[in-house]
Amino acid sequence: MSEGNLTVLTQSSGGNAGGGAIVDLEFGSATDLRKKLDGMKQKLNLTKEFFREVMQEGVDYGIIPGTDKPALFKAGAEGLCEFYNLAPTIPPGGKVEDKNHETGYYSVDITIRLIHRMSGSIIAEGVGHANTYESRYRWRWVSERDLPKGIDPRGLVSKERDGKYGKFVQYRIENDDMHSIWNTVLKMAKKRALVDAVLSATRSSGIFAQTQEELDAYLSGHDPDGDPEGNPVPPPPRQNRQQGAGNRNQGSTGSRAASGQGATSDKNRALELSKQMNGGNMDWNWLAERASEALGRQIQKVVQEVQANEWRTVVQYLEQYGTGPEDDTDFNFEDLPEDLR
């Protein structure tokens, strides 16, 4: 076997028991492979540095409720696209929809292709699916007082929650207006496809396969498994890393909180998200239900009962409950060459 080659034995098409062909697969010289390896290492180190110095927890990535590992958000995926000079596109045939106007069922599969802006090369593709039968879209959780008339709560799925004034029960009912969330479902599929493509293009899937503690250690320059002597290395306080991560957006959460404006901005963001998720109308009961789920206690009057330091938690929950960060806008293809749009 020559340098850089892999010799394999393949089964012949004639199906003879001992038959086969010797095939040499050319992978390049050892020098070429070494250059490629060094280049991959440098890119991974740059990605790590980008995460540490630019990306913000809770904005670009964070813990999705119900999981214990960080996930890349749409805002973070877009930041990585900007960093690597990649443009998201939907290729021909990359959008497949299934609509039922009578029942309100809607499903969509999206393929996002990442194009390198300078060369026009295809770097990666990602796929995303969403449909109205997902639990977040198909069902609503309401208190007994908010149940539609004529519905017997004894036949409904229920769950008990701990609230500020004790335990309370919520009931699951079917969303009776599926058509109004078709656009939200479409945007969710796009977001999932974009994140899938970016994770593949930047080789950062491994970063988000770690726990929060491992990610903190990794981004802080420590080995999550310990130091060379085998001793655990605790990560530095997470707030220190966050304070240094606001370079991309000086008006973001960290600096606003330091000036006492963070709570007000988070509150405004929560109200904005609530309005977006309800077709442009402010539904205070809906927001109270989401705040109750996010904070684990019964919220009836959102403005009065949600504390200033709790609005960030409500915002994070709303961002993952529905459209996600900045998900009210589509991808911008205007700066792409005409043949790549």
C-alpha cells in the first residue's frame, strides 16, 4: 500500500465466492493530510474562541426546558454563518409541505444549504421538520377556570404544579385554531434546518453534546475531564464568562443588567414575543399561562406578579416555546448572487 492510499477488496459483480477486485483509493499524500489536519484544528480553535468571546448564553445558545445539555439557538447559528462567511439558501425542492385546510394539519420539511459567499461552494446542508401535531402546537395547558364551556375536566390529561400560593392543576386541551400557527411551524422547520446545517459546517456538534458544566469548562480553556494529574477542574463562575461575551451586541442582556435596564428590556421582549405568537394581538391569559409554566407557580396578573428578576426566565421559556430568538424574520438571501438564491 502506497503512502496516502487505502487498498480494499471489493466483491465482484459476478458473485463468485472468492471473487473480488483490488481497488486503491487515493486520499493524498501524508503531507497533504497533515496540512488538512492542521487546518481543521485551527478552525476548531477559532470556533471555540468565537463561542468564548462572542456568543452569549441565553441568546445564542442555552438549555432547552426538559433537557440537561446546551443547544444552539437560531441567533447563534446566524452568528456562526456570519463568522464563517456562509449564506443560508433553500435549494430547489428544499421545501416540502403537507397541508389539510379542513383539519388544520400542516407539516413541512426544509433543507437549508450553506453557501460560501466568496467561492459559491456548497459547504453543508441541514434538514428540519415541524408539524402542527407536535405537542407545543397541538395542545394548550389551561387552568380549570379557563376551560371552554361544556368540557368535563375529568376526561382531560392534567398535571399538578407548585405555585406561589400552593399547588394548582392545569388541563390539556387541543388547539382549536391550527391554521394561525402554520407560519410559526414553517419558521420552526427553517430554524431546525439552519441549526443542523451550521453544526455540520462548523463541526460544533460535539460542543453541544456536553453537559452545561462540561461546556463551561471547555469554553473556559479547561479539560472537562480534569487536569493532567487527574484532578477535576471546576469552571470559573459562569457570570464572569458571560460578562466578557457581549462584544457582538453591546446593548445585550449583560450590559443592560449592569445598568439596571435588563429587567425592563426582558419584560418588553416577553410582551413582544407574546404578541408575535398570538397573531399580533396581546393575549394576557396566554402569557400568564406561559409565565406559570416557566416559573412553576400560578400567575394570574402578569405585570403585577412576575418579579423584575424573573422576566429573563419567562423570555427564555417563550423563545423555546414557540418561534425562538428573532424567529419572526426570514433568512435574508438578497446579498447572494442571482444563481444562488
